[in-house]
Amino acid sequence: MHKSPEYAVWAAMLQRCLNRNHARWADWGGRGIKVCEEWRKFERFIADVGLRPSSKHSLDRIDNDGNYEPGNVRWATSKEQSRNKRAPGKLIV
């Protein structure tokens, strides 16, 4: 399972939120977006989120200013995600 598309998505989520050296950290971790403690283990993440429905789906936070946690994450197509973007330059204080 560690070579699965879901594992790659999970690992990228952690990097964006936890690794200050990640190129896009400012857009996630730097904005205060966190990964819940349970999801730091891949098995818990996949148990809650499930398998990706298709290669056209990627991980999406329902509340774009919210954390990666149960109830705020879904698999979504790029069309669905395009309707769920934050306003450019929006800051969280």
C-alpha cells in the first residue's frame, strides 16, 4: 500500500503542512493548516478517507481554511475543487 496513489497523496499532505522547507509550505503549514494527530499514520488516514475513487480525484478540504481532519476532507475532481478555492491574498489572523 506504500506505493499506492493514496500513500503519495498522504505523504504530500504531510510535507505541505509540516515541512517548512517544502516549496509550497507557505500555502498550507505557513497559513496554519494542520494535519490531525490521527492522520499522521497512513492507516488511520486511509480508514477515514477511503481509497481514491479514480485517478481524476485528489484530496480536497471542504473548508479551505480548515485542517486536514475527519469531516473536512473528501476526494474531489478538479472541477469540484475549482469551486472551492480561497480568495487570493486571503490571510488568516
